[in-house]
Amino acid sequence: MTTRWASGIRPYLEPAPLAALFLGISSGFAFAMIGATLTTRLAQHGITKSAVTAFALTFLAYNLKFLWAPIVDHVRLPVIGRFGQRRSWLWLTGVLVMAAVAFLGAADPDEALYLVAVAAIAVGIAGATFDIIIDAYRIELLEPRQLGVGAGMSQYGWRIGAAAAGALALLIAARFGWTVAYFACAAFALPAMLVGAVMGEPPRHREPAKPRGLVEAVTAYFSPLVEFLQREGALVVLVFVLIHKIGDTLANLSLRLLFQDLGFTNDEVAFYDVGVGFVALLLGVFVGGILYERLGMKRAVLVSLILMAVSNFSFAALAAAGHSNLGMAAAIGFENFASGIGGVTVVAYLSALCNLRFTASQYALLSALASIAGRLLTGTSAGALIDTMGYVNFYLLTTLVAFPGVILFWIMMRSGLADVSLGSAGREK
């Protein structure tokens, strides 16, 4: 028993997965700085709710980052470029994120709200670019067998970075003010930068051909997409990436409405949704890494897709049961556990789809596709569907909507497309 437990832990303690943990910490903190942390700061300054919610638009950079990701793949930086394509961009974007966060901290909402908006946009763009290079570095640092564990460690790191930066900002702001708080939190960019210094240039990085002239530059910009589309079954894979999270996203982005209408208090939501959910997610991430190691990537992805689809049914059961703390704990725990597993296996699969010459561009595109459909449908139709169908039928619908992705991936496994469509990141050591 002890030997089996040790063998399950050992892959997490290898250098590359540990590096993924620190990369995730730096990835998560920038998101937190323009999320709940900024919302709290603006609210404390008495800014109107409409103005505060408008700052959510700064997150658009994370959805649009694929537009400039090819620059990270193709443009060699002067001077520091000699240290390697990935390391030089990691260090540059890390410095830019730190500067943007400091700028956001220095901007005073009472004196010039527009400056806060400009600074928040700067953090969004710098943070999204930091994400591009962090994802590319992680994928190229990990061997194919480590993609699952590495994705899990990255998920752990992201949660730690976001939570720690958010908590630190609140604690420092209460004692020394928001400017000092943001300046201090800028240091969360350092873990990723130190990974670049310690681990070196990723051994699996493949330099794309350098464009010469405008025509070659335009060709190079579109070459990651062209290369992907030339693979056998590429369109089927893209359809899967686009639809597999629709049901999950529809369900998750409407949960707080359900809790509100069922009469759960803020304390209950904080304990069950945040507390129990967080623990269940961390457990799911750990189990996801083990499943990836034991079952292999394809079967682990299929299991996680089924679990994520079925987890939506638990919210239909909660809606039918009404206000129940036990029901809420069970539903939240199951959903977060399933999401933790999926966060490992599906992220590993998306990573394996990348060509090592275009890792930054292709992963940015795939990750954007994976979230855009669900967010679009949620923003345009979820509220109306709940009003028309009621919560029980709505969550039953989200369960059904999740299964086309499950079925499509099963077909991809049976037909061999799940194998032949993989990029060099999923094949080469």
C-alpha cells in the first residue's frame, strides 16, 4: 500500500512538474489582480456598480490572446534573445506584468478612474501574454508522459497564485493601502521568471523558420492554423474542442443564481461553494494526474468528460430538492471533483495537440475555442432558458448538451483520430 502511494506521488516530485507548479502560480496572480481584488478596491472607493462591472471587459484579452500569440512564436527578442526564445519572452513579459500591476496600484480611482481602466487593460494584455509564454514553456518542458501530471501541478499553482495574491492584497491594503498592496503582489511574477533561469530553455522547443519579408511574415502568422488544419481529422478535433465544455460552462456560470433563488446565505455559499468546492477541486486534480498515468491520455479524457457531464445532473437534483446544505455540499463537491480531473486530462490533451514549432499559437487558439462557445451561450441565453424552463429542466438540458462532446471523443478514439491528430508535443520526447 505504501509503495503504491509513493508511486502515485513520485511523478509530481519530478523537476518539470514542480516547475509547472511555479509557472501556474505566476499565471494565476495577474488574473486575480483585475478580478475580485480590483472589484473590492473599486467598491471600497465608492465606485458605482455599473462602472465596477464594466471592468470585466479587461478579461477579453485572455479570450483574444491567440491573435498575437504567433508573435511569441516567431519574433526573436534583441539582446536577451540569445538566452532562448522561450526564456527571453518569459522574462520580458514577467517584467511587463510587474510594471502593469504596479501602474494599476499607483492609479487612484478617486482622482482618475480612466487611468485605472487603462492600467487594468495593461494588466489584462500583459497577463494574457504572460499566459501565452507560460503555457508554451510548460508544454515544451514536459515530456509526453508528464503532460497530465504537469497540467495538474499547473492547476494547483494557478489556484495558489490567485488565492494567495488576492488574500495578500487584502491584508496589505488594510494596513498600508492599495498602492503598497499592488506593488507587493507584483512579485508573484517572479516564480515563473525564476523557473526560466533554473530550468533553462525547454529541451523540446523547436524553432520555426524565420520569416523574411512581409509575405513570409504573413504566411508565418497563419502557419500554425494551416499546419493544424492539414492534419487528418483536424476539423473533427476542432469541433470537439469547441463543444466539449458547453454544458459545463452553462451550468457553472449560472450556479450563483441557483443558490440565490434557493435561499442560501452568503456564509453557506462561502463555506460550500468556495471551501468544500476548493478542497474537492484539489482532490480531483490529484486524482486526474493518477488517472492520466494509469489509464493513458485517451481513456482518462473520456472518463473525465463523462464525469463532468453527469456532474451537471447533481445541480438538477439540488434544484429539485430545494435548500439543503447536504445537497449543496454533494453537488458542489462532485462538480469540482469532476472539474479537477477534467482540468488535468483535457488540458493535457489540448497540450498534446500542439506542434512544438507553434506551441504558443496553437495552445492559445485551442484554449480560446474551448471556452468561447459556452461563455457566448451563457451570456445570451442562460437567463432566458432558466426563466422559461426552470432550474431543474435547465440543468437537465446542460447535462444533455455535454454528451455530444463525450460521444464525439469516443468516436475519435474508435476511429483513431484521437491519435493521428496529435501534434509533436504529444509524441516527441
